[in-house]
Amino acid sequence: MKIKVIGTNTKNRIKLLKNLNRALKETETEVQIELVEDKEDIKTYNNLVTPALSINGNIVSNGKVLDEREIKHYIKQYSNA
């Protein structure tokens, strides 16, 4: 599974990353995490509001800090896909 945390180093992006790490501790899914911080790379996502979370190429959240429960839900959803 490939997860991207998209956004510059803001308070909300840091919160999202912390929540992601907490959620991953409770799952047994093998995950590759990528931080997309470059403004030019972020622009390629077209009208995306940061922070954003992408799982296996699917934007599951943008402009919101997901909590651990929400992140685990999406991990489960996309690990079965």
C-alpha cells in the first residue's frame, strides 16, 4: 500500500502525519509513506486543499485532518480493493 501525505510543513500536515503513524501502529498492513511537500508537485493534484491524504492513488481527504479512526477506515477500505 502506498500512502502520500500532501502539503507543506504546516501544523495541520504534522497532525495528519502523527494521526497516520498512530493508525498504522494498530494495523498490520505493509505501507510505504511518501511526503509530497514541493509546491510544484502539490499543484499537479489540481485544486487540492492541503493537507491531503492519498491511498493507492486515491485522494481520500483534502483540507481536513483525519483522525486515527478515519484513517484506519480508509486503510482497510483500500487494502481490500
